[in-house]
Amino acid sequence: MLKRFWLLLAQAVTVGVGLMLAFTAFGPERQPVSGGPVTVREEPTIPIPSAPRTESYRAAVVKAMPSVVNIYTAKTVRSPLSEDPLFRFFYGEPQREQATSLGSGVIISEQGYILTNNHVIEGADEIAVVFGGGAVAPAKIVGTDPETDLAVLKVNASGLRPITFGKSEALQVGDVVLAIGNPFGVGQTVTQGIVSATGRNRLGINTFENFIQTNAAINPGNSGGALIDTRGNLVGINTAIFSQSGGSQGIGFAIPVSLARQVFGQIIEKGRVDRGWLGVSARDAAETGARGALIMGVQRGGPAERAGIRPGDIIVAVNSKPISDTGALINETAALAPGTRGTFDVLRDGKPISIPVEVGRRPPPARAGQPVPR
């Protein structure tokens, strides 16, 4: 019996040792703890781009806005019957009504000169200028130039902040511009857009057209206001919109400051703008397959006749500057000072000749329905 007990005990110990060896052989391998930090390989972190910083034109607006003013005009509207003595005998003196309009202007000098559109102040009996701070001053007309739709006013005021002039000839399509004015009389307003085109002409708005086209919102009341670049410099005078509703449709036009400077310089100096005049009627030579301005008629005793220019001649250049059409002929002739001599390159019966011409003084603008003087 005792012998059997020791046999069973020996078998149990043998089985236990075998199980221990099996767990040791097939169990998970363990590594000793090092005690240091565990380094793992992670996917590189890709930085999330932050939202682009919004461009602000605050500095440009702060610089230019004090130089832009609101212009209010009043005009007495007289009935045609007011001149009829019979009507006045029976009904008395007709009551006169006063029409008001609004626009904008730009201070161009500390001496009180303000540049605006001619159509803003045309026919006005009274003109008032309202400055940014709310001060009001009466204004007088120094001179106007209907052919570019520009006018110069003068106020007696101190502490004026004239605008800084930029370079309109450096503008490129896509450049950001800001329009400042008083649309619909709501108060001074800034709108932003880009230059959509330069050198726009033949729109039938003015005699001399070289517009900057922009999609910055321009509405009634903006006329005469400033078109500035992103540095706050004046590059144009807002003058017209293309619209079928009367409101902005993204097509606005501004007179380049390069042209405006020529005009207001002469107005301030002598009260008017003098331009060269040739004394011809012409049409585009492109209609005949040529390039230039085809002379249709010559005014008797005018500069062209005295110089020997004849109907049928095609003017192709003025002072070596190519002439593409009648618009270019008008502009280049007008750029010559009255009394000066210019060289007009002409094709006559297909042969080139040069004719020196002493240009005259351009007559006042023609009324509606009359031909434009050239």
C-alpha cells in the first residue's frame, strides 16, 4: 500500500514538471522593462493650411476719403409759359420750381480747387460742397470742359486735404481699384473692383474718350468721385455707367487722371481748354480697306485748306504718330496747341506725302445733331 502511494506521487510530480516545461516552451516571450521612454513611429503630421489673410484696403481709404466731397446743386426750373405775357395777364406769374441734384468731387489743391464732372454742375444756379466732417461751403465754377465732361470748382475753406495723384497710364487689366463717392445721396461710400479694360472709346459719351472701365460699383451720385488704386492714389474720375436699370451693372467708366490733369491745368490757368483744330470732315478709312482717316470735306479758309489738304486724302500719321481712324485724328489734332505747326502724313492717290499744318483753335462743342469739329 505504501509502495503504491509513492508511485502515484512520483507520477503526479512528473506530470506537473512536464506541464511547466510545455508552458515555458510555448508561452509568450517577455522582454525585461528598460525603464526608458517608448519610441514609436508615427505618420508625419501634415500641417493644415490656415485660412488666407483677408486683404484690407483700409489704409488707402483713410488716405483718400478726406479728399472726396459731396456736391449738391440747385437749379430753378422755369416754365415756358413764364415768358408769355398773355398767360401772366390772366394767371399771374408762374410759380418757379427748384430742381436739385447730387454728385461727388475731388479736392485737388489746398487752394480750394475741386475737380468734378461737368454734368454734375451743368446749369446749376447754386452749388454747395459738403466735406467729410459735415462742413458745408458754397462753390463757384472756375471753368468747364464739356468735351471731356470735366469741371473745376473753387471753395473758400482752410485745412483741405488734397488727393495724391497716381499714374493712370500704369494701370493694367486686373488691378484692384476703389471707387469713392456719394451714391444715391446715402453718404460717402467705398466700393471695390478691378480694372476691366483701359482705353475704352467710341462709346458716344464724350467727344474725347479714353476711359478706364471698372466693375467697382458706380451709381448715380458717384459721378465726379475718385477712382483710386490700392495705395490711395487718384487714377480716375468716375463719370458714367452702362446700365439698363439706372443702377450699377458692373460696367463703369472713369476719366484717366492723366487726361484730367491736362484739362484742369488749363482751366485753372486760363479758365478754358484750348485744343488744336484742323477744319475737316472725315470718316474711317477702314471702310475703304485702308488704315487712317479719309478726308471727306475741307472747311473753306480753315487750317487744312490753307495747308493744302484735299478731300480724298487719307491722313495716316500726325507728327509721326500713326492715325488708325477719325477718333485718333481728333485726339492727336486736339493735343496740338493752337498756332503750332504739326506734320500730317497723307496718302494721296496711293502716294505718301507730308504736309505741315498750322492748326487753329478748336471751336466750342457742337450742339446735338451737328457734326463734331475736327
